[in-house]
Amino acid sequence: MSILVIAEHDSGQVRNSTLSTITAAAQCGEDIHLLIAGSNCKKVAEDSATIKGITKILLADAPSLDHQLPENLAEQVLSIAQNYSHLLAPATAFGKALMPRIAAKLDIEQVSEITRVIASDTFERPIYAGNAIATVQTSDTIKALTVRTTAFALAEKNNTVAVPIEKIAAVAGTGKTIFVSAQTDKTDRPELSSARIVVAGGQGIGSKENFRLIEQLADKLGAAIGASRAAVDAGYVSNELQVGQTGKIIAPDLYIAVGISGAVQHIAGIKDAKTIVAINQDADAPIFLSADYGIVGDLNEVVPQLIAALG
Ligand SMILES: Cc1cc2nc3c(=O)[nH]c(=O)nc-3n(C[C@H](O)[C@H](O)[C@H](O)COP(=O)(O)OP(=O)(O)OC[C@H]3O[C@@H](n4cnc5c(N)ncnc54)[C@H](O)[C@@H]3O)c2cc1C
């Protein structure tokens, strides 16, 4: 049977989270269909037709699917779910809102945040904030999976032959939820989830105004900005920048944690970072146990010096 990947996209192209999910899907089986659902999203389908590993694109394009509201999108997936052995979505806010609805309505058990495919019915997933890895085998006929995107490489977009795009009937909206507005920070910086370098600030930054230090350092390095939950709760930055167990799970080449203590819930989000640098005035802060390099000092002195040194 075929495998269905549900695309997360921005109406222009699929997000990198979708490309990682396709790589995970390719380890579950061979015939992979990519569902692109939304409103005015034909361009996404066309742009995706050369993604390696997929065999077909299903395009459901209708106003009822605008903004990919999970209530409506779940109905769209349910309309075709019986044709598939696996349903996969990224374990981002998108997939986390969508897949439980689908699994509940199909009366199957979702396997969340898989980090490895051992066999088409057996997966690894982290538990206890990443402190243990569970191996989970499912006997459900349809397997509903969300994928930890940092654990799988991006599928490449370089197929020489474009796969066919099949238009499918879009479901009507449930009418239960309507899109009102979205508030997102407009930025030219790299996307936090996929950035190579991330500079993150914690409660130690002290104020929203002082978070400018993090922005300046990030700009020097061409980095994305992240934050601890305490910094988000204190209102220094919006919660889409939160890194950790209940925020974004990231795996940059370089992660610079400034004024962050290193709580387990924060570390859960940066475990896969290749190099971690910590700046903290408390030499006993737990972040130094995870850091490859540490600077003990007042961030208000250290960060301006770093910015100056970077020229
Ligand atoms: C269920 C659950 C889920 C959670 N999920 C997340 C999550 O996803 N992400 C997350 O981050 N947290 C999460 N938390 C919260 C987590 O437990 C911590 O409370 C939080 O990470 C602490 O943030 P912080 O390190 O910024 O603040 P603090 O722990 O207050 O640390 C501030 C640090 O700044 C240092 N500092 C202060 N002033 C300076 C200075 N001038 N110069 C240098 N250093 C300075 C201090 O020494 C201290 O180490 C979660 C908690 C729970 C219970």
C-alpha cells in the first residue's frame, strides 16, 4: 500500500519540515504520495514535483482549506486515509494539531515524534524530554506518525522527472473553526527550525530592550534567534522563538545560549546541536554540562565584546 505525507507549506513552497518527513516516509516504504492541501496552492504542487522520493502529488485546492486549519485538513486526510498504510506529518505545531485528530477519528494509535524507522511498523521515539528512547511497534493497519524533523535529512528537490500532480476533490469546511488572524514576527533572519546558527537568550537577558544584544549578535553571525521559555514568559520575545520540550526542537551546527540556565526542558530542544556555547555568569549553571565551550561572565560585557570582535 502507499504512504501519505501531509505537506506543511506556506502557499509558495513546502517547508523543510515536509522534506524531512518525506525522508522518514521513504524508510517506511516506496510509493509515497504528497498531499498538498490549501487555498491557491497550485504553485506549491508545481514547485514540489521534483522532490526525490515521492511518486505522486495530490492537490486539494479550495477556500475551505485556506490556512490549513487542522479541523478541515483532518477531514481532507480522512477522505483518502483508507488508501494508505502510513500517514505522516512533521512533529511541528502543524502536525501536532493535525495528526491526533486523524488518529482519533480512525481509532488508531498515533506514534509521535519518531526519530528512527527500524521497520515499517517499528519506530524509535524520545520519551521523558529526550532522556530515554522508546522502541514502539504498532499493529494498527494504518500507521499515524509524526516525525521529529531534526532526525531526518531533507529530501532533495532535484529529480530529473517531475511526478504527476493529481487534483482531488476538496472537502467542505467543518464550519466549526474560522481563521481570524495570524501574528508572526516578520524577519529576514533564517528560520529557527532549520538555521545553521542560533543565538538564544534567556531570563538572564533581563528585559525586552536588552534582547537587542541577542539580535545584534545574531545579525553578525547570520543566525536565527531563539529563547528559553522563561524569556518568552517574561515577554522578551514571542513564543514562536521558544526552544525546548514545549517549543521548537532544533539541531543547528552552532547554538549560543546567553543567560540560559540549562533546564532539562530547554536542553531537550538542543540535544542535537553540533556545538553548544554557553555564556552565563554562574559557573555552576547546568548549561555548562551540555556546552562544548563556556564563558563565565556577565552577558552585558561578554556579548558586546563578541559583537565587537566579529567586526
Ligand atoms: C512541562 C515543562 C515544559 C517546559 N518547556 C520548556 C521549553 O520548551 N523551553 C524552555 O526553555 N523551558 C521550558 N520549561 C521551563 C524550564 O524548566 C526553565 O524554567 C526555563 O528553561 C528557564 O529559563 P532560563 O534558563 O531563561 O531562566 P533561568 O533558569 O532563570 O536562568 C537564567 C540564567 O541566566 C543567568 N544570568 C542572569 N543574569 C546574567 C548575566 N547578567 N550574565 C550572564 N548570565 C546571567 C543566570 O545565572 C541563570 O543561569 C518547561 C518547564 C516545564 C515544567
